[in-house]
Amino acid sequence: MDKLLIFDLWGDYAHFKKHYTTTSPLSFPFPPRTTIAGIISCLIGLDKKEYLAYFGRDFAWISVRLLAPVKKIRLGQNLIDTKKGFFNIKQRTQIRIEYIKDPKYRIYFYHSNPKEIYQPLKRYLENHQSVYTVSLGLSGLLANFSFIGEYPLHKISSQDSVEIDSVVPSGQLSGRIEFEEGKEYFSVNIPIEMQKGRVVTNYGEVNYERNGKKILCQPDSYYEVENGEKILFL
């Protein structure tokens, strides 16, 4: 891997449902790796029943950076029972759903299959086109996107502390995160890999700074992009 694609993704609201919440759905603060794979599949038109086969960690590299503070709100919504049709609705259930307000993310992506994945994605991003409508977790939460560019990058192995722009997986750290004044640190356990049938096979703890600030830490290794950003892949 000597280069990657970078694009920004944003919208009014986002909801990336946490798997363990039901009656009052909560949201991850940023799209998990599996969700980003789905967004890329919407852009290039992969079948929703087949796309997961293209995004294993052996051939797809994905990272995400927060470009806006994580602002969570909860809104009440009415769910209706439509089993008997829209003209015979008698049952309604109100629940409170957690949303991310004014989200904006930067996605870093490389794929070892240039013909079917990497080059089509680059072409769609350059032309600001997509095969399917892009959303942020739920179909009604429409997203916009902007192509930042294609950049060379270099893998750097070092035991020194470095400021990482992307979110930081705990499993890639050789030392502790160095907590700095004025920053808000959180960690979340997110899906990393998913098989066909939407069965999650791998979870991972990921650290982030709530306002999108850099995280000073000691990774085993990291990638430095030509534009100066330093990232870790999920």
C-alpha cells in the first residue's frame, strides 16, 4: 500500500446503532469500520447482500477522523405497526433515539483490488456521484461527501509519542495515551469485521477525542499521509 483515497462525509444527523441497545437505541460517535464499508458500497454500487465479502481486513484498509465535535441529542419518534397495511394502523410505540448532530468525518481508504473497488470509488468521488443514496446509518439521514484527494503514505515504526489525527484503536498501542489538558477522551467498543448475514466476528476498543483534536500516544506503528496527517487503520 503506497497511496490511499481521502474523502469527507457529513450530514445534519447520524445514527450508528449500538448493537446492545433496543428500546432506546444509542449511537456510536463515528461510523464503525463495517458501516464505512457499507457507505463505500453505496457509492460504487455493490450489492448489499454481497459487499461484506470485499471488505476483510486483509485487503481493505479503513480509517476515520472526527472533523466536528460529537454532539448527541435524543429525539422521540413514533413507530407504527404496518403488518396489516397503512390504512389499518392501530398500534403506535414512541421511543427516544440518540442521534449525532451535525456530524462530519474524514474517511481514509485503500483496497488491494484496484479494478473492482479502488478505481471505481476514486472515479465516483471525483465526479461527486454515487450509485445508491448515501446515508449516515439510517436511510432517512442523508449524507453529502467531498473528495479530498489521492495521497501517497508511508508506514512509520517508532517507539516515540506521536499526535494521531484519526481515531486510535487500543490494540495498536505500545504505550499509553498521554492525556492533555483541554481535551476530552473517550473509548468505545465497535464492530470491526462482519460476515455475510451481518454476523459480527470481531470487535475492538477505539479511542477518540470528542472535539476531533489529535491524540498524543505511542502506537506500534502508524501511517503518515503526504498531506501531513497521521493515521491508524481500524
